[in-house]
Amino acid sequence: MTSATMVAADDVEVLHWWTSGGEAAALNVLKQDLEGQGIGWTDMPVAGGGGEQAMTVLRARVTAGNAPTAVQGLGFDILDWGKEGALADLNEVAAKEGWDEVVPDALKAFAKVDGKWVSAPVNVHSTNWVWANKSVLDANGIAVPTSWEDFTAALETLKAAGITPIAHGGQAWQEATVFDAVAMSVLGPDGYKAAFVDLDEATLGSDAMKEAFDRMAVIRANVDDNFSGRDWNLATAMVINGEAGFQMMGDWAKGEFLNAGKVPGEDFLCFRFPGTADQVTFNADQFMMFDQGGPVSAEQAALASAILSPSFQSAFNVVKGSVPARTDVSDADFDACGKQGMKDLAAAAASGNLFGSMAHGHAAPASVKNAIYDVVTAHFNGEFDSETAVDELVDAVSIAK
């Protein structure tokens, strides 16, 4: 690409759901990168942390024959659009820049369709994190919990002190995010894969799965009364402000702490959900490039190239809380939680402990994910006891798959 074609390029219209403070700050890094190349940015934000609303808007736009240039996408959603033939071929830019050598296989599985790159991975988020207010923990003599027993003891201590133990937003995707980590801790990596990737009926219906639901009930007993419908970043704010001790949320939560001027290790703590220290459950934000009629456009190629440049991968992920989607980026500019995240990701990838997150559309197709959401949320809201939830889970998955 010569700079002359860059200047002549059109604007990019980008559909995404990054609307919280930390997310908007991270996205600005990409906007500025493109503006430096003479490419304008038309922003199309659709609020909703899990992206469901954005996908609804997208479907309407594509049906009307008016697809945006680039769209934030996750997991199986990308593969579905790719199989429909709706996405542009990025192989030329990918080959020129050596993406195949630096992007982990677990991510490539969601960025390529039939050998063709159709999206540009922006990051790797891991979802089995716990965030804690350090001064709240210190004041109550709580050390970082490493087992479920430690964790429940910490919850009881906070409750007795009149502090909300767990900040939570009552939305289906948030409950599923918590369930993801709880299930991994109870089932272990082999059981997690059997249940949520292989959709094995015996594992879905097992005593271990009942134990996972029992633990979800404990978590439910430790959230405040106003949790229903709360957005995830408002739950994060409760931890930031010392109103709550812990939040179980993906590492996008870190962006909110940083945006509030908080320092990891001093003001807040990040650690893997107890019992999942060796595992990383992930999702990866990517930008799908929609076919604009023929070969990939100059501005789409520029956007894809900018997204995967090492300098952008570092600058963006430092702000966003995630880690780079390519393995050759230095951790020099990352804070303590970021360095830990990069180390955990590399170790999990090397040891076979890197798993696509069920809650975030990287383990099973959307139909199955949504069926699991319904059961997990119904149980969390007291509609089912744990035994019923297990039966409902088996039925829901078998109907959905």
C-alpha cells in the first residue's frame, strides 16, 4: 500500500459495542492510527457488553444490502458470517505481514474460514479473572484466595463486615461468565472441554455439574439486592469505589480500573478464579471485514494491517486490559496484570490449557451458548434448584445442537 492510496481511501464505518470509558479510550488508539494514514472513521457504537444488540443491528444492515466496512465480532459469529460468504478475503495482507506465524492457532480457528483470513484479531481477553479492591481485603484480613474454601470464607468475612462480597450485573452473559470459571474449577480442563466443546451428555448431567450449580447458588447469595440488569462496568465501579470486595469478570474490567487512575497491586488485585490457576478461558475480539463487492478495499486492508501491527497491539491492549493477539509483542509497556496475563496465556497455550470461553462464543455455536445462558440465568434467579438445572442443561443442549 502506498501512502497515495491511503489518502485516496474512503472512510471506514466500524460497528462495535465498545462504549464504556476504558473501551472507548482503547478504540481511540485505532482511530488515531488510521487518521494518521488519511483514513476517516465513522463510528457506529451499539451498547451492550456481550454484543447481542450489535449483532441484531448488523443482521438488519446486511439484509438491507448495506453492510458496514468492519464489524467487531466474536468466535462462532465470525465463522457463521464467513460461511455465508459475507466477508472479504484478507489473505493478501495476511501473507505479506506473516500473520500465520504470529497468531496462535486457537485464534486462527476463528479468524479463518476455508483457509481464508476473514477477520483481524485485535486481542485475547481471558475470562477467568477475579478483580478485588486491595484496601477492602487488607482491612478485613483477607489474603488472595487460592481455593473455593478460601473464597467462600472471604465472602463470609465481607458479608459480616457489611460490605457487598461480590459485585455482579444481572445479565445472562455476565452470569455465564461467572459460570464459565466456576465450571472450569469444578470439572477441570478435560471436563470443561467434554461439557462445552464436545457437548457430552454424561458430563453435562454429572454430579460435578450439579456442584458447579451449587457454587453458583453460593455466589448468588453474596451479591447485592440491586444486581438485576446492571451493566458490567457499573459492577466494576462498585469494586473500584470499595462498595464491594470482588468481581468475576474478563480482563476488560481492568480498563475501568485504569481509567479511574487505579494501580494494579496497590489499589486493586487481579488473580485467576480459585481452582483455575493453570487454565485460561479466552475470547478474542476481532474485526470482520465485510465484502464491499469484489476484492478487499484499500481502507479495509489498511485497517486490518493497522490492527495487527505490533505497535498497535501493544498500545491498544495496554489500555484495554487484554493481551496481544500475536505472540511476538513485548510486554515492556504492560502493567503487572498485563504481564501476568501474557505469561498465563503463553503457558496455557504451551501446556494445552487454553480454552475458548463457552460464555463468550468460543466453545460452542451460538444456539448452544444461548441455550446454556437460559439455564444458567434461570438457576441464578432462583427458578431452578441445582438438580433441576442439570436436567434442564442436558435437555437444552441436546435440543440446541
